[in-house]
Amino acid sequence: MEKIILDVDTGIDDALAILYALESKKLDILGITTVNGNVPLDFVTTNTRKVLQLADRTDVNVYPGAREPYLREVEHEYHVHGTDGIGNSLDDMEVTMELEDTFAPDFIIDTVKAHPGEVTLVMVGPVTNLALAIKKAPEISKLIKRLVIMGGIVSRGGMGNKLPTSEFNIFADAEAAKVVFHRGLDITMVSLDVTHQTLIDLEKINELEGTKYFDFVKDSTDVYRGYGEKLYGKNQCSLHDPLTIGYVLDETYIETKEVYVDVETKSELSYGQTIADFRGQVGKEPNMKVCLSVDSERFVNDFIKTLKVK
């Protein structure tokens, strides 16, 4: 099984990604690291442990990470994910799972050094923890097997979910993304262009009725689907972070292309924009794979099938 560290800012789709990763039974999750993002870090670590308790997987350790971005001010997404980050769907659950003492960037450093060339980092929030780890131990850039990020937007007609051309995870810490993008890592960026095509509605969610996660998926996505309805006129939501897990499980879900990508960190109008040089106009070698298309139906069906646990 592929060894991964899953880095999250547990909102709703992060929670679904955690469940998808766990129930796939195909990934060796060495630990889950948390980062400020959708909601503040304390909410993120609480939500992550609740999801692990729901899945009866308290054997997976949780390591708290950065409380704030690399340089910029904190910004959150309560209007998308609810006041607690997971749609208040597990309010009645008491957190009994312990939190690890090791700081997430240090856990990343130690784990990558212990398993050189074997660990895939799957990051579905701001990449602050990795930027901090690289700053402290730059040698780990050569030891990481690959990095798969949910973030950015690269298509010409793509619409951002924070600024017109900016996706939230990159916007939340563009300086950290700039650090990570230019360290010679094997990166795949699963961008908003393709994740927006992975839609689930109540009809699809109802396929989980009678299974372990039905109530959680239905209740947690209520506010998320409501946000989608306001934007697009349909009560549905995208599986942004689960698609990132899906790519790690099966790369054929997504068509990719190697290009050079940089991040805008100065403009007020386009801060956090990921600029993909498809024509080679910048004259720099590709630094990552970006996503061009997704087999959304096959992916969504596998996601639902995987969560059909009694």
C-alpha cells in the first residue's frame, strides 16, 4: 500500500476525503496533519478526530500544525462549511481521541526521513505545514515521493471560489504555495477546474441510505449543498478533496499535463491565482502536472461505493 501523510483543514469535503481514504483500504495512512484553513486550527483538529472516531479509526494519529499562514493574515470559510467546519453534523459527539504533541511540520520531516522516497503527501488545504517543513529542513524536498495538492485553477474559463481567478486553498496561503512550487518536488495539482465537475446531490447521497456514513454525509453536506444552490441554482456540492484522494488511488480518473506554474502574491485582484504556462512563454521547465479533465461519473460512483459501509 502507498504510504501517505494526509494534510487537512477539515471542512466538509476534507472530512469526506478522510473517510474515502480510510475506507478504500488501499492507503497506508502514516498520520493526519492539520492546518489552519477552512476554519481555525482548533476546529480543524477537533473535526478531524471526530471523523476518525466516526470511522472507528482512532489508530490514525493526528498532528496539529500551523495556526496561521506563512506570511499573510488568517481568513476562513464559515459561510461554506458552517460554524464548526463540518456543517455542525457531529455536534453531539464527544472528542475522546488524544492529539499528538509533535508539530505537524516536524512530523512531516521525521516521517519523510524515516521513509526516503516512499511517502506521498496529500494536501487538501493550504500547504503551510509543508512550507514550514521545507524551511526548517530543505533536504526533505529530495526525499518526498510525490506531492498531490487540491488547489488552484488553471483553465482559461475557470472561475475561482475566492477571487475571480483564485481558489481558496492557494489564496489562503499563496506565499506557502510559492515556496512549495519551486522546490523541485514531483507535484500534481488537482485544481478547481476539475473538482467542480465532481458533483453529488441528494439523489446520489441517498444511495448511502442504511449504511454507516449516510447520516453524516447527508447532514454535513446540507450547508455545502446550500452554498452550491446559491451559486449555481442546484442543491449539490463538489467533491473537491475526495477527488484528490481519488487521483492517488487511481490516476486514470484525471488527465494531466506537465507545465510550469507560478503563484500570484502581489495583486489585490488576483492574489493566489495559479498561472499555468501552457505555451511555454515563460521559458521555464515544467514544475508540476496540472489537470485537464476528469472522468467524474466513474470517480463519483467509486466514492459512493467505497463509503457503502455497514
